[in-house]
Amino acid sequence: SLSGKLDKAFKTLKGQGTITEINVATTAKEIRRALVDADVNYKVAKDVTDKIKDEALGRNVLVSVSPGQLFVKITNEELTRLMGGEKKDINIGGDPAVILISGLQGSGKTTFSGKLARMLKSQGRQVLLTACDIYRPAAIDQLKVLGEQIGVDVYAEPENKNAIEIANNALKHAKATGKKIVIVDTAGRLAVDEQMMQEIESLKNAVKPSETLFVVDSMTGQDAVNTAKTFNDRLDFDGVVLTKLDGDTRGGAALSIRSVVEKPIKFISTGEKMEAIDVFYPDRMANRILGMGDVVSLVEKAQEAFDEEESRKLNKKIRQNKFDFDDFLSQLEQIKKMGNVKDLLGMIPGMGKALKGIDIDDDSFKPIEAIIRSMTLNERANPEIIDGSRRKRIADGSGTSIQQVNNLMKQFSDMRKMMKAMNKMGGGKRAMANLA
Ligand code: GDP
Ligand code: MG
């Protein structure tokens, strides 16, 4: 999968303290290969990875994140930018507004027409579906069934073989019945052919849609890009609908189509059910392509919350085996600042392990904080002096039990051991890069 390949690419960077020109180039090359394998057009893939490379080299690696993660973030940003940055809405101005649905047979036009009608209806709009697939009687029935299912009227003339006439009559019908949006479902061929292109072109000229959408099956890979180009040359459509994203595909086509035809993707379709429609968000698709979901936002959160200078000091202390309870406490504060504690613990070496077994939410930190705050400054800096009688005093002072204090002492000592071991292994540098 693309995700697996990108994982491999990012692995190249993992464990490296800084991003150097060499490992950036290697990783960028791996990313390019992975993108091409996922049906991203070669030129597009090359452009993206060139940009990613420049960005990665130009950007300072914050100590709070590993280079690999920063690279993921840069890649994500670049992919998002390439897919248009912001989400783009459809134009539904007009009385009635016409939305023309184009695309090859089997791409998902009829299904999407129903989905879009349902979505617009749920926004309180009056919608009319129009069946302009004049070649397949079954297509009319298909739309009628969907219309009934979602409670939207369907206009059809089963005997009429003139799509333009049907569409014009549908507009009249819409005006007469107070419908504000007319969605025109059209016929498609299995491959692009001249008659079909002419037909949809004249249909467009006749009904003057405020929005022409091109529906494309995301599973068709590189073909999807060629088809998009052909349709765009003739129809100059306004937006793309990517269907069948519920399958194996990782969305490589989204990237290529957007940059080859320079038209925004506006919706994605992720199943056969009428609810399976989503507005297209470039950043979410970038995440999907990267297959790394939350990693990216984690990195962002970490960057916001961690103070660089603090972490530099902390790194030094860890390296000198001087990590103490005050540091522990300030790390807890940092973690809390970042929000979703559970997810973030793994970013700090030893921390996740030290707190293992605790069901981690903000509340479970409270006794730990209370215990540390009940220690004297001397005890915090020199945990080894905390003997039995001190533990009793600390437990009483923090309103916890000796057992709880003992547990924390044990966890803290394990954590220090782990840091020490990492320093010894020479893996300290890696820990530093990961550590805030
Ligand atoms: P049309 O010929 O372009 O009108 O395509 P249809 O809307 O009839 O869809 C063709 C087939 O693809 C049908 O079996 C649909 O149920 C299916 N389909 C459409 N959209 C999706 C989707 O997003 N995911 C999946 N899995 N199937 C879809
Ligand atoms: Mg159809």
C-alpha cells in the first residue's frame, strides 16, 4: 500500500537527530516512488517531492519532534496545498440552479445524484432530480428508486430520446413546482466517445448549469486522470467528484486530477448508501494519502505546546542522568497542555512506560502531581533520599496512600533507568530528538 511504502520512506528518517541533505533526498525519492505507485502522475509526484525536499531542508527541526514526524508534516502540508488547500463549495445560484452531472458509465453518477439531492434536501433546499440517461431505461428506474428512498421528486420522460428536451422540461417543471435546484443525471459510455461528448456538451449549453460536476471512479487510477482531462477540455467543468473511495484506493488519483486539470475536487463518495457522501477536504485527503492520520496533528500539537528552550535544558539533564521530580512534574504539565494525554505519552521516552497501568486522563495525574508537590525541593532534586518516613510524610501531605507514593517512586526509578540505558546505548540522541 501507499501507506506502507511511505512508512518505509519515513523510516529512513527515523532515528536521525537532524534532517540532512542526504536523508532528505533519499526520503523524498522514496515518497515519489510511493506516490507514482499509487497512481499519482509522475510529473506531479516529482513536483511535490521537490517542494517537500526544499521545505524540509529550509525548515528548522524543532527539538520537540523527530525529523521523521516533521517530514510527515511537511509532506502533508504540501499534499494539502496541491489539492487546493481549502474546501470549495458548489455554486447553487440561479432560479432554479442547475447542477449537471457528467462522467463515464459506472463512475457513480446516478448514485451521486441521489446523494447530493439528499444532502441539499437536508439543508432545507427544494431539489428536483432529472433523469437524462436516455439510453438505458433501467437508469431511469434506478433514479426513481433513489428519489423515493430520499424523498426527492424525480422528473423523467421514459419515451423521450432527446436529453435536451427532457432537461428543458424539467426546468419548467421545477419552476412550476417551486424547486430551487435541479440535478441533471446524464448518460455515460464505457469509454469516452465523440457522440457522448457532443451530447453532454450541447446539454450543458442548453441548460446553462451553475455547476457542472465530473464524476470519476477513484479506482481507475491513471485512466481517471485521462478521462478527467478529456471531459474538462470539452465541458470546462467546475468540480470533480471522486467515487468509490471506500475501496482499496488511497486517493492517488485525487492528487493527479487536481493538478492536471486544475479543477477542485468538491465531493467524495465512499459507499453505495445514500449517506456515503462527504465534502472534500484537502487536508483530510492528504492524511488519507499519507495514511498517517493523527500523527500529523500530534506533531502540530507538540510543536505548539513544547517550549524549545525548556526542552533543551531537559535533554541536557537526561543526558547527565539528572532528570528529577521537578522535571517530571513540568513534563506532566506539558502533556496536559497538549490535550489528548493518552496519545501523546508515547512521544516522551520512558514516560509512557512509567505511567503504564494508569488509565490516563487528566484526573489520574492529580494524585501524582499532589505527591510531587508534597516533596521538599531537596527531595524532588534528590529522589534517593526519600526513605520510609519521608514517604509516610509525603503520603499524608498529599492525601494519598504510602502505596501510591511507593508506586510513583518505583515508576520514576524505572523511567530514570530507561533514560540511563538509552544514553548508554548511544540511542540518547534519538531519545533527545523525540523528547520535548
Ligand atoms: P453511473 O453509471 O455513473 O450512473 O453509475 P452508478 O451510480 O449507477 O454506479 C455504478 C455502480 O457503482 C453501482 O453499483 C453503485 O452502487 C456503485 N457505486 C457508486 N458509488 C459508489 C461508491 O462510492 N462506493 C461503492 N463501493 N460503490 C459505488
Ligand atoms: Mg447512471
